[in-house]
Amino acid sequence: MTDFDPFAGAHQIAADIRAKKVTARDVLEAYLERTERYNPDLNAIIFSDPDGARQRADALDALAARDEWLGPLHGVPMTIKESYNIVGMPTTWGMPSLTNNYADTNALSVDRLNAAGVNLFGKTNVPLLLADWQSYNDIYGVTNNPWNLDLSPGGSSGGSAAALAAGMTGLDAGSDIGASIRNPAHFCGVFGHKPSYGVISPRGHALPGSLTYADISVVGPLARTAKDLAIALDVMAGPDETDGVAWRLELPKAKKTKLSEFKIGVMLSEPGSTVDREMTDVLQFLIDNIAQAGATVDDTARPDIDLYRAYELYVLLLRAATSGRMQPEDIEAQKSSAAALDSGDGSYYARMLRANTMGHSQWLQLNNERAHLRRRWAEYFEEYDLLLCPAAASAAQPHDHQGERWERTITVNNERVPTTDQMFWAGIGGVVYLPASVAPAGLTRSGLPVGIQIIGPNFGDHTCIEFARLIEENFGGFVPPPDY
């Protein structure tokens, strides 16, 4: 297939298959060949089933020969984050104790994507328990960034973003509680969407035995075009089979389709999380172009909230949510450490200890505080369509696997700062369940991709994605890494 573009959007691949320009088998073979060529250096795709995928491709082509189509993604080869259950593939979340954990049912999103016609041929790498902004674990090893193998592709959906950027797959999906979709999309120069909380059922994206849906956490798509995000979101969205008995989801479409129609707020800096100047230069240049295209831009517009307290609340609720993975003896041990903390200690580590060991009544108080924040954000979006901000504090950073995450630092403006400071940008919309898309914004002077985070009102997912599409249409979108 000398004329196949491996960087085409999933929607274009599907259109070419429908037009009989290519077959599902042809496209699959092209991606398998690229995976064989590039994945040894990247280690993005950590499990694949090429023989099973070939059988599915042939079955999809047999349907196409009869002009029968499964859905909008018919024949598109796809990979997915390792943490989704797929029959016949391991689901470990990077935990060595789960090396032999093979699911007997698919995640609900996997079933919906299959019904839409994708050909899921492999899984992409994650960090241990999906709990890092890098992607490495003792089972599968380290995933590298296709823009620079010495750098991380981000996490926890780092393998997903790296595989897309390298042109080894047509579509992917990840999960996000702390920018785990948004951060890798930004680091690798692809599109990603964190849906409004509850829009996509996460059933089948959980550790064995866990049926409850975690607070803040969502699942959602990554892609090389904004249109692919919209298609995949609609395919994946909706309640599970229990809730679906009583209700259905009808996400509103974007009401505005031109940049000149939008009124947006912009926040490129925040004292709690300094952003690297190389990155803000790229973002400011994009925002200036958006303003020149006619959008109303306000760089002072903020919701009527204490942003520092909102970030503190986010860390507390985030760590409370993930504490469900901890063993009882570990929680008991941390209670002693939490009791010994100075009352004025506002470090990430101190907040983590308090969150991991808080009582339910404390959580209820924090949840009520969040409800007030959600009201303030709703009032903000009565006047502004979107808020634009960074997805992280810097472009992709070197691998660093030493010590605990909260002990590590990154380089921002030639200074070492705590890695966890940039969680502010993850939590600004995450703690209040808001949707956020990341779209490629350009390259730094050092040649690394930068994404812009587009935060919208609750259930305004398609407005976020439409704005990402307009950025792509007017100023350029995904750019392949030089060596791929």
C-alpha cells in the first residue's frame, strides 16, 4: 500500500474503505508493518493480536463487499489503553501480580467501538496503577516519546498518544483522572478529550472485582483529528445496561461553528503552577491568531472562586478517589503519618496523606464544597463559551523513574520545580467534572509539541471538540514527528 497515509484521521480511513479505495485488511497490514518497524524503539503497543485482527479485517471486508457496514469506523485499525478489558488480552494496570489477568468480557466502550466497526488489534502501555505522568511498569517496560526517545510521552495514556503520533494505529482511547488523556495528547502532539463526568460508562475499565465507578475518573478518545474525537465520543457515550433501562444521553451539539462566534476566557499562568515560557509563547501566538480571526478573547476572565483552594480540593478528592486501591494496612500506616503533619503543611504529600486517611464525613463536606464550585463555574459559562489554558507546566520532559512521584522535579524556565505543581492544570476543570479537549497548538523553539486545553461547560463536550476542530482547520493540527 504505497499510497496509504498512516497519519490519516480515522474518519478518512473509514471513508476510503467505504469508497473501496482500500480494504480493512490493507490498512491493518500497513499499521502492523509500521508497528513492527517503529514499536521496538517506542514500546507504545505492548500487546497485539495480529492473527485475530486479520480475521476481523477479512470479516469486515466481506461485509463491505456486500455493502454492509457496521458503523462510522468500519475497518479502522485501533489500539486501546491496557486498562480496558478485552477478551483474549491481558489487563494488568502495570501490576506484576495481574500479569495473567485475562478478562472474560469486554469493557462496555470496547463493545461499542467494535459495533461501530473498529478493528482492535492491540493494547498500549501505562504506568503502575495508571498513577503517573510517565508510562512505564515492571511488566512491559518504558514507553518513549516519538518526538524524542529520551523524553516521556506522558501518562497514564502515554502508550496511546505515542502510538497515534508515530502512525502505528488509526485511533485510541484512554482514561483521565489527573490529565491522563490530556497530558499525553499535549506531550505527543495529538488530540484528546476528557469527557464530562458520567458521559461514557467506564464499565470494564477497572481492577478485578471493582464495580463502582471512581470519582472524577473518566474514559475517552485520543486521535489525530478533532473530527475523530467527536465520532469516537458519540460511539462510546451513554449509560451502562443498568442505568440505560431508565435514561439515555443526548449530548448537545456545538451551537457555534465559527471562531468569530466564540467568547472565551484565557488563563496562561497561575502562581501555583509556573508554566514554561517556551510553551506559553506557543499558546499566546495561537490565542493572538484566534483573536485576529474574530473571537472575543478575555485574558482576565475567571470563575468567581478561589483557584488555590479549588486546586487543594482537587488533590484531596483525587487522592480520596484513588485510595480505594490501597490495602487496609497501608491506610492504617498512613494515619500515623497524617496525624504527625504540621497543620500548616500544604505540600502535595501532606494533602495526599490527609486524603488517603480522611473519614467519610470529611469527604461529604469536601463534596459539598465542590458543589458550590460547580455552581460558580456554571455562572461563568453563562457569559463565556470556553476557558483556554495549558494542559501542563511544560512540554515533554526526560524520563525520571527515581523515588516517588511527589519527590520528583521537572525543569520549568531553567529551574527545578515539583512535578506535582502542574496538577493544577489537570484539576482546574477535572475537580468539577467539566469536559476538556486538548488540541495541538504548535511546536516550541526546541521542536516539541504543545497542546492547548479547551475547558467547556458541563456536557459541553461537543463545543470543546468543535473549537479544537476550528483550531485545526484555521491554524493546523497534528504534525507527524520528523522520524516517522
